[in-house]
Amino acid sequence: MRIRVGHLYPDYLNIYADRGNIAVLSRRAAWRGLELDVEPISTGDHVRPGDFDLYYVGGGQDREQALIAPDMAEKGPALAEAVAGGAAVLAVCGGYQLLGAFYRDRDGTELPGAGLLPLHTVAGSKRMIGDVLLECELEPGVRRTLAGFENHAGRTYLEDGAKPLGRVVAGFGNDGESGIEGCRAGRVVGTYLHGPLLPRNPWFADWVLAQAAAHADGELPTLEPLADTLEAQAHEVSAARAHARGGRYG
Ligand code: GLN
């Protein structure tokens, strides 16, 4: 089976090695005999709903976000149609912020968002930097942890009824106060977790892969488990750092 990935703005939004998430998805797909086709989608490119099973977007500085925000907002309706058709989305930090209604950056400029997630973001004066640990429950009754690194000025506020990705165990999360992190709407997930995120959270990498495969194939696959020895160690190190240091203003 071939899984088609549309990588949004790889030339603008790619800090903290967010590109590494694509490498992990490719490798974990290959280990299961699946093929991952990755195509860049940048400014001026058209999104044709149905062309991709997964859309991925990384993080970036306010400057880069300002350069692509109008283009991303324009792509909003086509992305919404793709998601309504069952495509999955993974968005990290600056990309996550621009999936919402808007991001008001540190200069007070309001950057338009794609309107795919029920949230908005406002930059504060102090950056929220450090290791993060979340507790997530993507499947009812199945609690797991996500470990990563955050560095953002933005404070993200979810609309009433919107679902977070997880509860903050250590770190700042969406706004440093609410105790929640990220946002999830079906197969669309946004998070502040860099690192990159997926190498140290193999269960979540497989969750994303399975959502994309479900769109490609029409049914949710059961991916055979992998040893993930190194990945588990990386998770433990990251989680321990979050416990020890998480949650300090930069
Ligand atoms: N520029 C945004 C902020 O500061 C996003 C930063 C990022 O992607 N790490 O909040």
C-alpha cells in the first residue's frame, strides 16, 4: 500500500528538525511493507482534496509564519474538504497555530489561519521553553504519554467543546495555565511538541501512520508492533528531563 503525504511549507516551517517526523513515518511504514510518498506543498501550490492521505506541517519563527500565513489561509477550504474526506493532519507548533483562526504575533500583527482547528493564538512577552510531558487518551481508556520539547511565545486558546491532545504532566502546553496541550479533531492533530516529536513517541507515530493508511485503504490497519528499544529509551530520557526541568519561562 502507498501512503501519500503532503508536506506543507517544508521550505519555511522546519525548525527543531521537524522534518525528522517525516523520516520516522517513512521508516516505520517501510518496516511494515508500506510505501510513503512525500510531496512538498508550498506557496502558490494547489491542494486537491483526495490527493493526500496525510498533511504534515512543522514549526517556524514568526517571520516565516508571516510569509506563508495568507497562502495557508487560502488553502483552508481545500484542506477542510480533504479532512472531511478522511485525510489526516499532523501540525507542529507554528504550523499548529496556523491551523486555527489566527495567530497574533509578537508585533501584534494578526496572521490569518486555515480555520481547520477551533482555536486561536496570541503571542505573549515571555517564551515558553523546555521539555514537555503529556498524558493522552486517543483511544477511550488507553492512557499513554507523549514527550517532547517546546519553544513558543504563542498562547493557544481552544474554543468551548474543543478537545486537547493531552493533559500537561510537566511543561507549559497551550498557554502555561490551562494544563492542556494541543488540539485534536478526529484525524487532525496539532501540538507544540518539537524534538522532533515522533522518534521518541513511537506509539503516536504509529497512530498517525494508521490514520493515514485508513484514508488510503478505507480501513484502519493493525500495524505489527516493532521492538522500539531505542525509541523507548529516548522517551524515558525526554520524560525524565521534562519532570526535572519542564515549565520554565525563557
Ligand atoms: N513563532 C511561533 C511562536 O513563537 C511558533 C514557534 C515554533 O514553531 N517553535 O509561538
